[in-house]
Amino acid sequence: MVVDFSFKRSPKYRVAFLRGRVPWTERSLRAAFRELQAWAKQHQVRTGKWIIASPSNTYWEACLEIKGEARGSGRIHIKVLPATSVATITFDPGVVSPRVIYHGLMDWLKWRRKAHEIKSTGLTREIYPSDPWSDPKAWSRATVEYVVRR
């Protein structure tokens, strides 16, 4: 399997999200996505990509892309992740360790900063086309993105 880092423009995503405190566990993340799915079903909203965002060192966000109009309720809020430039890689976590991918991407970005190709990096997000826990196809197409400023 070949993996390669690249810069691209990520589209905007309209998402329903739940926020949790660092450190995250798989159990807490799965519970957050179950709650988001139940909310989407109750409000009859079509869903899209599953996004795990880390906008800060103190919290994470489980985001479920929504298609159509909806309003948040209770702990679930709605927001738009704007279209932005990102450094990205798509890989299969069953073949290549995510630890290697994150470490390699961080080093690659460090050298891009030293070469003045980018100014800074921002939040990190993992994007899956659907439920990564029940759909092996979604798991094999994990995408990691770092927001970059050029």
C-alpha cells in the first residue's frame, strides 16, 4: 500500500456535533456518535460523513455531516466547518498504523513550515465516509486532515 501526503482544498461540512473532554476513549466516541445517529433519525435528517475533530488540546468533537435543514437540541449543536486548505492523507488503519501516519504527517508539515510553503497548522480531523465501527469499507478509507494556513 502506498500512502502520500498532499495539500488540497477541503469542502465545507454542515455538521451536528457533540463535544467531549480530552482524553477521548473509543467508548466515549462511540456513545457520542450513537447519540448523534439517534438524533438524526428522530429529526429525519439524512447524514453523510463521520468526522472526529480536535480543535483544541482540551476537547474533541464528534461531528456527523447532515444534509438538509435541522436545529440542534439538548447537547447536540449545529455548525459549519468552513471550506479550507488542508494537508491530507487517506489510508487503511488495518494496514498502516495511525501512529505512523500522524507522526509522518506532523514531520512533513514541520518541514513544509521550514521551507515556507505553509505558515501554520490548525485543527486535526479524521474523516470517514460512514460508520467506521460497522462498515469495513469506511474503516479502510480513513482520511486524516490538518488545517493549514498558506
